[in-house]
Amino acid sequence: MLSRLKKIYAEFPPLFWIIVGTLFIDSIGSTLLFPFFALYITQKFGVGMTEAGILLGMSSLFGLIGSVIGGALTDKFGRRQLILFGLVFSALSSLLFGLASDVRILYFLVVIVGLLSRISTPAHDAMMADILPADKRQEAFGITRVVYNYAWIMGTALGGLIAARSFLALFVADAVLSLTVAIILYRFLPETKPASPMEAKRGESFLTTIAGYRIVLRDLAYVGFTLAGMLVLIVYQQQYGALAVYLRDVHHIGSKSYGVMLSITGLEVVFLQIWISRTIRKYPPFLMMMLGALFFTVGFAMIGFVKGFTFFLLAVIIATVGEMILFPTNKALAINFAPAEMRGRYMAIYDFGWTLPATFGPAAAGLILDNYNPNLLWSVGGSLCAVAALSFYALHLWLGRQRRFVSAPVEQEVSTTA
């Protein structure tokens, strides 16, 4: 086991592991807050979940705008400055949220924080593309998912302990961790933006850079790829909201059992993600996207007609296999679509494809759960994932032979038992 970990470590550049380490620290901070933010709003300000939901939705909506701006800034000015700005601003915004004394202040804060909190997201993704060759990106994103799941396990546990004493302490802890990461990256993180013929356009205005999104939107293959991914994501989001309500109200399975499901799927990712990423990297990526979507189809469709905790657990385990296949491949493919000088803007559209389902998916699920047969939510979800699987197969037929999407040959590992 140790020799395998050493081999994996040696396959990636030192800068990648610095990014992974700081991602772990920063993710602990975000997972300290995320599960408890709605609880903080309702408890401190005495408002209901409807108003808390509006605030969270506003944050996501303005985050979409911030990500679009950030993609253009990434391509024009580079990665490093935006990443450092995002970390420092994250620390400041955490403190402002924790010190807010009136719910009306939160409406102002979610607009500003929503705009600026995601401005560095495309820079992170573009930097990963800059430092890694195409054949290592899929596995690299698998590693970052494992790291995030470790942080999720630690962060949520610590967050529960801290929140029981003080919500303000949660925000202070997140701010300290963000500043710690900013200091580390300020010392060790170089600018990775590749030089290109587009450097001649350095003098172009920022509005001209923004207008470059027209090139991204005219890339019909990439738009189709993004839309197919959104079909899967709008279903995937239900695992972290609608599923808990559905299990409680329809099958009388409480939050404790739901928490056990999430813990088991988190461990599933921790133990299997790297192995799965290394196994699938030699196969055509669009076919792997199709396979992941098919696992989603089976897992989420099952929820609508099975009964009992064991079968619901099996359903989410199956869906998590799809998650481990699809998500790292999805991000690696998105980067492969992008010309080097437009990685920021392409990854901003990729981020848009993630955030939009998170913004509107919960409301759509609530509409079905409140007004129709609740089982319909999962049959519709399974159908959407099936459509996505067909779309990925169509993309394989269309683009699969292009060099940028052909899997690189994988060297055979030397047997340690010889």
C-alpha cells in the first residue's frame, strides 16, 4: 500500500501536491460552515427556512455572475492573483457574516459575497490544467475529490462541536484557515498562465475579453457537453436535499439514518475513488461519462420504487459509483475542450453548469414533492440521467476520435509479487 502511494506521489509535480494540501485545509474551513449556515440564519435572526432559502439562492445566483467575470479575469491577468484575492476575500466575508447583527445586512452581504466568492473558481481549474498533462488530469481530479471527502468528514464533525458553543467561532475558524492557505500559496504558488500567441492582445480591454465568451458559446459541442452534464447534476443535487425530506415524509426514515447513508458514501469515495480513476483512465472518456450517467440512472430510479433502509442505501451506493466515474472525467474533458488562452472562460461555463442546477434544482424538486406523487421525482431523475447517457454516447461518436479526447496509453505497473 505504501509503495503504491509513493508511486502515485511521484507521478505528479510538487506544485500539484501543494495545491492538494492547501485544498484540504481550505475545504475544512468551508465544510465547517456549509452544513450549519441555514441553521445559523434561522437561529440567530429568528427567520424561517423560506427566507434562509432565498438568501442561499441569491448567493448562488450572484455566484454565477462572479464566476463569469472570474473566467475572463483569469484569461486576461492570470491565475495567482485571483486565487490569493479569493482566499483573502473569503476570510473577510466569513467575519462579516459572523458579525452581522441584522438579517437585512445579510441581503447586502450575499450579493457582494456571491459576486466575489466564486470569482477565483475558474482560476483554480485553469491552474490545474496548466500544471498537468492531459493524461494526468482525470486522475488528479479524482485525488482532489478524495481530499475533499476527507475534509468533509473532519470539517462537519468539528463544525458540529464548534457550533454547539458559538456560531461566531465557526466563521472565525474559517477565516483563519483561509488566511493560512493564502500565506502558504503566496510563498509557494507561481503564476502558471501559459504564454501564447494571444499575448499580443494583452492590451485589449476587459470588455473585449468578456466578449470572448461568444467563442465559448459558439462551441456547440462544448455547450452540448455542458447541458448533458447539467441533466445529471440537477438529479445529483437531490441527494443532499430532497432525498432527506422524501425518506422522512414518505418512508419514515429519519435524519440519523440519512446521515449514516452520507457517511457511508463519503467513505466509499475515500476508499475507491483513486482506484476507479486509475482504472478508467485508459478508456474513451465520453464512454466513461456515459457509464457514470447509467449508474446514476439505476441508482436514482431505484429510490422511487424500493422500500427499506438497506435498499435505499444500495441505491445511493450505486449512484456514488457513477459520481466517482463521471465527475473527475467531466472536469478533465471540460479542460480538454478549451484552448490554453481561454481556459478561464471555458471553466467559468463549466462552473455555470454546476451552479445553475444547485440554484434551481431544489425548487423544482420541492414542486414535485409538494404537488405530485413523490416517487415521480426519482423516475423523472432517472430518465434525465438516461438522456444524459445517450448524449455522452452521441458526443463519443462525434468527437471521440479527436486527439484531444483520445485516452493516452497507460504504462503497465510492475508487479510487486514477482
